[in-house]
Amino acid sequence: MSIKYELIIYWSDEDQSFVVEVPELPGCMADGESYELAVVNAQQVIEEWIETARELGRPVPEPQGRLKYA
């Protein structure tokens, strides 16, 4: 599976790691000591999020590409 969801990646001084948020998947977040590791971890969390949603019979949002913020 390739990442098709928008990722928001930022450095967290509090956590001393890069944090990845996946806005299209509520509550879906990951982190990592490096930017690259954070993205790899996000991929795993996205897969787990989708798998769990399917097991629970919940809808899985289709990736919308770049989100627009007001």
C-alpha cells in the first residue's frame, strides 16, 4: 500500500521527534526520531487504522489529495 492520504509533518520539541498527522483519518498519528522514520511509522499506522475501521464496519474515507484550509 502506498500513502495517498495527506500527511502533516512537524517537529515536536515536547516529544523530541517528528510528528505525523493524517487529517483525513481522525485520530491517526505517528512519530519518529527522523522525518523519514516518522513517515514510515505513519504508513504502518494508516494501514492499522484502515484495517480496524473495516473490522468494525466503519467507513474508510477515500484519499482526497491536498486538503484546503481556510
